[in-house]
Amino acid sequence: MAEKNDRRQKGFTLWFTGLPCSGKSAVADKVADILRSRGMRVERLDGDIVRQDLTRDLGFSRKDRDENIRRVTFVAKLLTRNGVAVLTSFISPYREVRTRSRQEIGDFIEVYAKCSLDECMRRDVKGMYKKALAGRSRSLRVFPTLTRSPRIPRFCWKQTRRRSRRASAMS
């Protein structure tokens, strides 16, 4: 019976974007669990994980960031057209690159994690923000760009310290 449902499932991509430590991955993981519990085929493409294998040869220059998203877009497009729910979580700071991804994938829903810079910095267990502010991190060179929200996200959720705790406790 599950196989029958799989064949009828329409693929789509939920593209979670936002500042580092804004909760993109945590919320995408929770949504993926919910979709799987409903019998859907789901794949997660997360920035930290993808950079360990698929894009490990790339750095954080503008050119490398664009290539990172181009590769992820290609994978998401293949999965989407084969009936898989794809949940990505990437900073993806450049609007024009997200627009290209939307156009290429087709069934693309942008989800913006709106979280204050102060809260993101508080959550930062890797120390990325501290290094960036001290000029020692190349991964957050686009720091000023990251604070601009997408123009047309399909969904936007605002996170605060209280809400993020509640969201992580959801079942």
C-alpha cells in the first residue's frame, strides 16, 4: 500500500533560508519527520552535510557559494521530479541565486527563518559570528548580505528564544 502512495506523491522542494543559527535545519528536520510519519518520501539537503561530500571542494567566495547552490538545486530538481519531498536548509544569501533555483526546480517553496542577529549569535555553538566579527572567518564574509530577508518567501516564521524552545519540543 505504501508503494501505491509513493507513486502518486507529487514532489516539491521546501527551501529553508536564513541567517546561520536561525533554526533552518531544526525546523526542516521536524517538518521532515512529520512528512515521513504521513508516509511521504522525504530527503533532507542540509548545508553542513552537503559541504562534507557533494561540495567539499568549494569555499565561501561568492563564486563558490553560487556553485554550491547550483549543485544542490540540480539534486533537488531530480528528486522533486521523481516524487520526493525535498527539504533544503542553506543560508543561500543571494536572491538571484534563489530565484534561479526556484525557476529550475519548479515546485519550489521558499521558507524564511526570521531570527534576530542577537539570537543567532546567542545560539552559535561553533563561534562563527565571533570569528566573523573578529575578521577571522571567511565563511561569513557575506555577513552584511545575510541580514536582508527574501523579497517573496512563501512562508516566514519569526523565531525568538521562547519559540525556538517550544518548536524543538513539538512532536
